[in-house]
Amino acid sequence: MVELARAERNWLDELFSCLNTIEQMLTNLENWRSWFMELVENLEFTNQNIQQLTKGPDVIFDELQNLKLDEGFIRLVVNNATNDFMELVPQTRQLLDELIQKDVYIQSLQSPVLEIVEQRLSRLKEVNYAELLTQMQQLIAATYNAPTKEDFLLNLSKLLHIFGGWRRMLQLEDPELDSPRAMEQFLEGVRSTVRNMTQLTHAFEGFIKARNLADYYVRQAELSLIRMMLTYEGHADSWWSTFIDSPFGEVAQLIPEQLDPHQLLIGVTHSLALLEDLENRLLPEMPSIQTTIGRLGEFLQSPTVKLYEEIYQTRLTTWNEYEPQWVRALIQLRTQLHALIKKHGRLE
């Protein structure tokens, strides 16, 4: 049972880690888009100019020369963009490395919402994203340090070409997204996904904490009794299973004569306190906890998460039936122990 609970916690932690990394990656892509749009707008690129970015460094070089921008101004634009670029590269590298490591797990979720993430990860592996990021990093440094205007524009052209290819690759080569209007609609969809992903990821983190807290309280409530049975010559775990499954009214017959009733009473009292604390802490949160896992399953459209949601709902139903029985048995055991202690006191 403990191993099963640990495996479930590991699965939930992995799911949260995936969602958290994807959410950060989506935000990272939005930051790249903002960086790119600010750069090309400051360079006075039109939408038509932007569409030339995949046609080769020579074409971009000609476009830049045709803009006839002052060298001091264009260097200032690139210099201002360099700091943000240098911050985005290591962050992007780290997030992509993490996503690549989680790719198999993401595939196991079978989520059509996350399928687009898998497709892009596949393309990023094909083009060797680490090398591509290094090239871009080297080019912006070379642009920044270029001694002449021609060298400056050549390096900037190469950088914009790679970035244009990167942008096209993230579009999965969809030519319709070359249209500024279509691209804006696509990005609005991405922003909506980011917002939903952020809200659900944070809510899901709360679900995991609540679930782990409940698991801790239940396990400790069991162990409080089992620990107090350690001086009993029989098997504590077996005794616990027999006790909890026994018909109401037979509790007194299950108390071993050789066991110190005071010791067992400590365990019973502690178990009841833990169960009461669990109910007071989590009962008010149960509606939102149930809603969170349901919303997550609906959002991801993942059969794996949907199955977990169904199992969790079944578990809650079982717990609602089981917990009152457990408490009644503990209260009856406490009553019998008090009577036994009182009887021993009279005999002495």
C-alpha cells in the first residue's frame, strides 16, 4: 500500500513537473515573440519585410540596406536587444532540455492539447536546437562587436535568417501562419492556452499538496494504532486488518489480553485526533479539489488523466463510506479500553 501511494505521488509530481515546464516554455516563447517584434519594429520592418526572413541572409541584407537606417541608430537597436537575448537563451536551453527529457511522459498522457508540444519537440531534436541556440548567441555577439557597418549588417542578416527559420519551424511550416492576421490569431490562441495552463498548473499544485496531506494523515492514523501493537506477540498489521473489518460489536473480543490497554488507548486517541484534523482541514476544500482534477482532465483531453480522475472519484466515494465506519470502530475500541482499564483498576 505504501509503495502504491509512493508511485502515485511520483506520477502526480511528474505530471505537475511536465505542466509547469510546458507553462514556462509557452511563456518563454511569448517572450521570444515580444523580443523579436520589438526588434523588427524598431528596425522599421513591415509585415512584408518580416516574410523575407526565411529567404536567405543575402535577401535580408538587401532589405536592411534598403531601409537606409542611420548606423548609430541601428546599432543602438541591436545593443538594446542584446541583453534580453542573452537572458532568454540560457533559459530557453534549460527549458528545452527539461522538455526533451519529459517527452516520453508527455506522449504517455495521449493529450491532443499537448500533441503540438510533442510535434515541436520532435522538430527541435531534428534541427539540433542546442547548436542552433549557440549559433544565434554567437551571431548576436558578432553583430554587437562588428567593426564596420557591412559586417554589422551581414551578421544581423544571418541572425534574423536563423530566427526566421526558427519561427517558421515553430509554425510547423504552416504557410497560412505567414499571414500577420493568421499569426496573430494563432498567438492569441497560444496566449489563451498559457493562461489556462497557468491557472490549472497552480490549482493542480494545490491538489497534489492536499492529496499528499490526506495520505499522510490516513497513514499516520493507521500507524498510531499499529505502533502501539508492537509489544503484542502477534502481527500488528494483521491485527489492524482484522480489527477494521470486524463486525460492529465484536471489538472487545479483539483486544489481546497480554497487551497494555493504556498503550493501545494512546494510539486510539491519536488516531481519532488525526482523523478529526483531516476532516476539518480538507472537508471544506473537497469541492475545489474534485473540480481541479476534473478541469485538468477536460483541458488536456488525456485518457490517462481521465482514468486517474475516475479512480480518484471512486476513492473519495469509498472513503466517505469507510471513514465513518473507521471512526465508529475506534470510538467503540476506546470505550472498551476505558472499561478494561477501569476493570483492572478494581481488580488491583
